[in-house]
Amino acid sequence: MVKKTIAIVGATEKNGKEIIAKFASAPYRLLLISNEANELEHFGTDITAKYPGSDIETLDCVKDGCWEADIIILAVPPEKIVEITTKFKEVATQKIVIEMWGNETNSEELKKILPYSKLVSISGFCSPKITISGEDKTVNEEIKKIFILAGFCVSDAVDNIKKS
């Protein structure tokens, strides 16, 4: 089985750090992406020291990191999602892009910016259980498995399948 590569955009943000802390011990290659180069370097060093077997790389270029990834997690604040997403939209075709805020407005904007990506929204990140929702049931189940393997408590995935 090929190891999935997961880009975490906003790696130095609070949610980014929480995601990385859980995913670092899981069997994935992590690309930590932030424009806060010094903080990212220190955090990357700390996390690899804490999890010596982890496969982690730090990058300050969102487009390069997302190009390499199979899955992109947007851990940036909601007000920055549209701005950040436009920087990597050309390399996100057919990739899974996860929005961490469960924000309907951002989800609608992401659909416009990334029409050929597989969009997933996660809500309740700060609560005991997160909820995964998206329009593709198979993708929802894949993301659910990945987050459970990383140690998250996940409620049933919600399929937001468009009805014609």
C-alpha cells in the first residue's frame, strides 16, 4: 500500500498544530505548510523529535506542497481560506481538499474555486466528535478512516449528495 501524502496548510495555526500532533504518529507523509518560516522550522524540529519515525517535511510554498499532496487539509482561519486556496487551485484537480471549519460560506466559495477537487468539510473540530461531510460517499469514508487512524473521534460521515 502506498503511503498517502497529506498537506496541512496553516501548520503553525492552533488547529494545524493539533492536527499534526495527532497525524504525526499515523502512517502518512506529512507536508507542513506555513508562511511563518521560523515558527514552522522550530515546530517541524520539535514534532520530528517527539515522533522520530514520522515522515514530515516543512514547506513555505503552499502551491509546491499542495502539488505533492494526495490530501490537502486547510487549517487556516476561515477568513483566509479563499485567499490561500487561490494560490494552489491549479494543482488541486481531483485531490481531496478538507475545510476544517464546517463553514457553509467557505464551502460554497471552495466549490467555485476548486470545481474539480473532492471537497470535504469537517465540523466540530473543538468538540469531542468531529463530523465529516461532503458530496462523495467514498471520499467521506476514506477521510473518516484516516482521521480515526490518527486518533480522532469521528461521528458518522454525512453525505451531502446533490439531488437533481
